[in-house]
Amino acid sequence: MKVATFNINNVNRRLPNLLAWLDAAQPDVVCLQELKASQAEFPIAAINEAGYGAIWKGQKTWNGVAILARGADPIQTRNELPGDPEDKQARYIEAAVNGVLITSLYLPNGNPQPGPKFDYKLAWFERLLAHAAELYASGLPVVLAGDYNVVPTDFDIYPTKSWDDDALLQPESRAAYRRLLDQGWLDSIRSLYPDERVYTFWDYMRNRWPRDAGLRLDHLLLSEPLKPKLVAAGVDREVRGLENASDHAPTWIELEP
């Protein structure tokens, strides 16, 4: 099973790129973030035409998450992160696909920090930690996939000081991510590439893509039953270099049956 996560940064604007990548890469499951489309605006007809079933939670202008499954319909188990019924931002969806529980999560960016947006990021992370602990304890095969908006370590960003004040790199953000791993989750990319700089995001500003000035923000974490099944992982960097590209590239893993 090939599972990918891809912050599409406007699903309708990038739809030709998405469809071309689906055709070339043939992922079995795709977790999308930052749809930037309302529920009614999600391009389900084109997704179906490409051979994928889908569930999604849209939001006008911002946010939005989806899960696609090749030749199947994902069975939705949640469309919001528990813990705050007042939170209306479309940042979490969860489904069963071929016997695996899959999440598509879009953690808040948190900028500018300090301030209310950073407080919201950390509060959302606490809710994720609580829910993730329950998922891990269930013993189910789970892929906790998405755009975490966290650069886990300095090894996950090009050598620079220019991001030091950014919410993505703050000690509190990194500590929350470490607490997630401490529950037992496996960071699949880092486990297979322990000594290699791997980037999944290149900002549009300051010529960062041509300079390979990247960050690793998109993560696929595995619960205990899936750890021995991990056989490959990677980033489809070439997608970032296309015309009208998202600032993220698809990040994927392969799990043996």
C-alpha cells in the first residue's frame, strides 16, 4: 500500500498537477491538506474520473482536508479533531482504507508568534496528542499523516538562521512533536533516511526552490502494527518544480501487505 500526504495549496488551482501526479505515481491513498475550497467546490467528479473515491471537509478560502483512495471509497471515522467543539477550522479528517486507519491533518501554522495564533497551534497540538495516544493504544494499524507545520530538528531545514523566529521552529512546537514520537509513533521518513536531509516544502519567496532551501513539514507517522511493514518512503520533488506548483511536494511511504 502506497500512502501519500500532499499539501495541495488550493485543490482547484492545482488540479491539473494533482491529476498528473496521481496518474504517474499511482498512490493507493492520498491525504490532502489546504484545499482552500468549500465543501461544494471540491472537484469530486475529476477525482472520481481519475479512479479515486474521496471524503473531504472543505472550508471556504482557507484550510480543508481530504482523503482519496484508489478504486475504493474511504470509510470516514471522524471529520474533526476531538477536544474543542467550538473549533470550526477544517483541519482533520480520518478514515479506514483497506484495513488501515488513515488521518489527514493540517496543523495550524501559528504565525505570528507569540500571540493568539501560536496559542491556537499549541492547543490544537495538545488535542492531537490526546487523540493520537488513544489511537496508538487501540493497537490498530494507523498512519498519522499530514502537514504538521513543524520542523522537528535543525537537520530538517536548510542551514539558515532566517527562520529562527518562525512558529514552525519554536521549542514548544518541536517539543510537542517529540512528545508525539514518545508515544511510540515512527517517523517513517526519518527512520529510512536517518542521515539525509529530506525536504517537503520550499517557500515561494527568496528563490528557495532553485536554491533547494527546503523544510520538512509533512510527516507520516506509523503505529506499532505498521512499523515492520514499512519498506520504502520518499518525496516526489519534481512535482514542486512544475508550473503553478504547490509549495509542498507529495511525501509518501510504501507498506508491504
